[in-house]
Amino acid sequence: MTTDTTRTAVPAVEARGLHVRIGASHILRGIDLTVDDGEVVALLGANGSGKSTLVRSLVGILPASQGTVSLFGASLGRQVPWSRIGYVPQRVSAGTGVPSTAAEVVASGLLHGRRLRLPRDARERTLAALEQVGLADRAQHGVSELSGGQQQRVLIARALVREPDLLVLDEPVAGVDHPSQTAFAETLAGLVRQGTTLLVVLHELGSLAPLVTRSVVLRHGRKVHDGPAPLPTAEHAGDSHVHVHPHEGDDEPTVSLIQDGGFGS
């Protein structure tokens, strides 16, 4: 993880004139976005606004139809320092794919396009990442045995095992119970104190509001706000509100728990 003494003026994320089309659908329309090193940026908007499409295009999973994306000053491709980037996909499902333990899923985060074998310290780093999300005692449990909130924390640990300078999270608290939301917020607060740059897709800020330094709002594939976070409605401001929302109309399909996502390949 980059220390304050080695930070540069190069943005962690920079997109210019980004358009994404999937089939006949024109989902993103001319998005400009900069996330500076050390920022915590929330990406907000209604279902179908293009949030998931945007983050997937930023990490190279979806190709841009027009425009450019760079990460840490490098255009998308093999020149990007993918080992510095962690990505947590939206909507976990443990019911598909090859059965895996929590430790196996987390260790897979150490593999990327340029590393096809686990490093010698993989076990220690895996357990340390699980400890960060409070699941060290579940390392050898099958992911199908874990609750939805625990599964999401396993995915976060898989991203954290790289010790990333940039962490991109897509709806990390959707469908997660309140205790898991609180544990998740505490984990992110620790990362922010260490200087990690965060880009987080959210339906509303909820328990993450104290961490957010800036919010970007999408509507119908266009950026309509970039600045201070909007105030929550009375319904969402209370501690007892559970941030669980249906995903009908989302712009992306469900992602399996053990799918690598393909970013940086």
C-alpha cells in the first residue's frame, strides 16, 4: 500500500468522454470522472442509472465504446499495475461455480494476468485479510455455509489480500444485515486511515456516510452531480434502517462469488 511520502499527483482513476453500449442499449453517455489518490468517492444513482456499468468499465471488464480510462496514469491494459487494485463485484451468489472454502476464494485474489501461481506467503496473507474482515475463524468453511453478509466480507478480503492502493466496491452492503454493514464500515474506516483510495457504488450512503469525501450521481447514464454528498432522507437517516433493495432493472447480471471478474487480465 502506498504511503503518504510516495503519493503523486497522478489520479487513481481518470475517465474522459466514456460511452458504453451493450447491444442496442447506450448505457453510459459521455462520463468524465476523476478519483484522486486518497479520496473516498461514492457513486450514487437509481437502479439502471449505469453505476455498475461504469465501475466495470473502469476496471476493464466491459469495453468502452468511446472515450478513455486510465488507472494510476496507465491506460487500461497490461501496463496498469493491477496488483495495486482490488475489486469487489455486485450481488454475491454462493450457489454456482466450484465449491470453495473462504480461504481459497481469498487466496485467488493473489492471482492476476501476470501471476499464475500463489506466492510463498499466500497463506499468511490470506489469513491476515480474513482477519481484517472478522472471518479468520471461517477460513476453512465452504462459502455456501456462510451468510450473505459473510460471503460479501469474503469477497472484500479477496480484494484486500492484494493490499490495494485503490479499492473499487459495487453495492457492497446491498442485501446485507445491519451488523454486517457496521462491521464492513469499520473495515473500510481502517483502510481509509491507512490511505486507501475508495470508489464505492451505493444505493444510499448509510453507514458509510462518515467516510465519503465526495459523491458522484448518475441518472440515465449521465453524470448529474459531482460534489458534496447529498443529505439522506428521513427514512434512510436512522440507524435502524436496513439498506436492502431489489435489483430489478440493474444494468448488470448477477456475479458468482468465486468469479474472478477478469479485471487486469
